[in-house]
Amino acid sequence: MDVPRLFILNETIRNLYFHVCMWFGMMILFATSFIYSIKYLRGFNLRNDIFAHNFAAVGSFFGILGYATGTIWANYTWVTDQGQSLGSILKEPKLIGAAIALLIYGAYFVLRGSFTDIDKKARISAVYNIFAFAMLFPSIWIIPRLVGSLHPGAPGSDSGNPALNFNDIDSRLRMIFYPAIIGWTLLGVWIATLKIRLQLIKDKSLINE
């Protein structure tokens, strides 16, 4: 399917189906993990901790993939076509905020590995997971949009980069973009479900609860 030939982007706009859709899937997976952490703290059922942990793991994996595809996209558009230096790209608020968010979730897994007591690990991890989800919004969605940036949606962003609204996304892109969000999200849920089932099989005592 043909894509609109926007200034700077050209054929690279097809990365919209990967980079942005993976980030949407990441947010949905993190939100699901957040909900299960709250459910665990309400009833202290270890099943909910297992769900929260695995949804966060797959969400982090999608986040890393989204970050990688975004970095590649930036290299071909901002560096190659616009002549931006690598130093200016690395200072991009969106990239820094995304890196901080992923590091916060990385600390979540390090924290889990530092406890041997299952109940203590689950309780502290659930509290930290709620904090990590809350930090996603200022680090990814709020602060980067308040400062100048090349990234879409930020003040001072180049007009050749499409923001996520109906005026900027061509109808031909929307035909693939929205189903791709659903597809990546369902793929993440499927992977998380497989990981959860494997972990429950390993711990048969939880299956019988």
C-alpha cells in the first residue's frame, strides 16, 4: 500500500506501524500490570503478583523494541536528512524521558530479584510497580511535550513529522495504524499469558488456590 510522501519522512513513515504501535502496546501492558498490582495489594493473592510481573516484563520488552525502532527512525530522518548532530539527538527530551521510564521498570525487576521471601517480594514489588506506572506519564507524555523537540507533538517540532491526530495522519496510514495497535497489543497479551501459564505450572500450589 502506498504511503504519503511527507517531507523528510518519505518511506520511513512506515515505521509508524512498529515504533508507535509498540509504545501503545507497552502502555496497555503496563496498565494491566498496574491493575494486577493493585489487586494483589487488596487481597494478597500471589496469582495477581505473577500476572503483574509478567505483564510488566512483556511491556518492558515492547518498550525496548519501541525505543530501538525510534532510535533507528531518528537516525534516518533527524541525522541523515536534517543534518542534526548525534549529540543533539541524544539530548532529545523524548528519548531521555523514554530511557528514564525503561530504567525505572528495569529497577522493578532488579528489586524483585533482591528478595528471597515470596510474600515480601510481592508486596514491595506491587508498591514499586504502582510508582513506576505513575512515573510513565511525566517522563514520556508530559515533560517532553513542554519543551522544544524534534519529536512530533512537542513545541517547535518540524512540520514534516506527523503528530497523532486526525489532521496529521493520512487515511491510508490509519487503515494500517489502528489495526497494528490492536495486533501488537494482542501479541503482547498472548506472550504474557504464555509466561504466566508456565510460571503457574512450575508452582502447582498456586494453581490449586
